[in-house]
Amino acid sequence: MKTFRAIISSALLLFTLTACAHDDKVAVGIISTDELLAQYADFSQVFQQVDLTEQELAQVRSWPDKLQITTYFGTWCHDSQREVPKMLKILALRPELSSQLIALDLNKSEPQGKASDAGIAFTPTFVITLDGQELGRIVERPETSLVADISAFIAG
């Protein structure tokens, strides 16, 4: 009976990892927007479909120039595939903002240890900072929208 449970558990784990990691390549470490969109069709397709409302555009334009957004994500993660392209579209409107994309492996780590230092447990995680102070985090999905949640962090 223990052997049967072990086999079933192993099969379920393998199925889950395969379902989450359907791209045969997993990016790990710092990656540029251009590299991500060129190498991962799931991200590129969503990026092309994202449209922001006039209200969202106005909010993004009002954000402080010193705002920094660090995105921890997995190329294998469906939440990342849904949310990261939206963030990339937002950041494309404000190229002067400081941003960084950090791709994580299935263990949610990367060689430089930035994810571990930041206490990242879920993907994607967007860490929003201003003048070196963390304003807030969006973990897995925003409460309202990426733009609205970040605007609320800025408003305090």
C-alpha cells in the first residue's frame, strides 16, 4: 500500500510539474523584456493583447520617476504568464522607471539569491519601492489591478 501511494504521489507531482512547465526551457536569473517576449510565446501573446484604459494611462503617467518595480516570476508559472505581460505593458509607457525582471526556477530561486533575500515565496511577486523604501508587494495577482494597486501604494 505504501508503494502504491508513493507511485501515485510521484505521478501527481510529475503531472503538476509538467503542466506548469510546459515550455521546455525555464529562464533563470535577470532577463530583459525583449528576451522574455522573444523567447516565450505565452508572455508575448498576452503582452500584445493588453490594453490600458485612459484612466490607467493617466495614473501610470502620474507615478513618481524614482519608482522602482522588481518582478520575480517563473516562465513556467501560469500566474506569471497572465500578470507579467501586463506589467511589461505598463512599464513600456514609462521607460524612465527603474525595473528589473528576475526569472525563478521551479524552487523559486535564482543564482544571485535576490529572491531568497527578498523573501519570495510565490510567483509572480512585484516589489514596489520608492527612494529605497518598499511601498508594497503584489503577490500572484493584484487585488484590483496592477495600476490601481501600485497607485494605492504610492498614495500611502
